[in-house]
Amino acid sequence: MNCDPIPSAMLRAVCASFRRFENIGVHLDTETVATLLRNLRMIEELTRNQEEELEIRAEMLRIKADRPDPAPLAYTGVIIPMPRRRPALRVVGSPDGGDAA
């Protein structure tokens, strides 16, 4: 079960934050800008996760449509490729910073 916040609800919160400054002519302070950017990055990540989930579900439906019952094929040694998530972060170099002995 997915417990992530809904991106549309987060977008409403970001819009509400901007509405406070609407028609005031005031510059946003640094903390407010940082919070808004953090929320927008989170919305982007959640949206990407939901898109990947939809792609996985579509692929599973395609596999199910191609093969009515994949279980007997697995018993005969036929390998059925299953869809998987793409990694969101690509770590370059050693994950511990290269200081490990």
C-alpha cells in the first residue's frame, strides 16, 4: 500500500504559500523560497514514482494479456521478465565517500 502524499494536495499547499504574497509586492524570504523549492522537489519525486508505478502496472497487464497463466511456464523453465523500478539516484563512486578501509 502506497502511503506517499498525493501530489495534487502538495501542489495546493505550494499554491497557498504563494497566495500569501499575491498582490503584496513583497520579495520572498530565503526560508520561504527554500521550503517551496523542497516541496516542489518532493512533488516531482512523488509524480515520478506514480508514473513508474503506472508503467509497471501497464507492463504487468500486458504480460498477463500475452500469457493467460504464467505459472505453468515458470515450472518449465521459461523465464518471464518482470518490470521493475528505475533507480532514482545514480551514485557515482563509493557510497561511503571512499574513506572506508
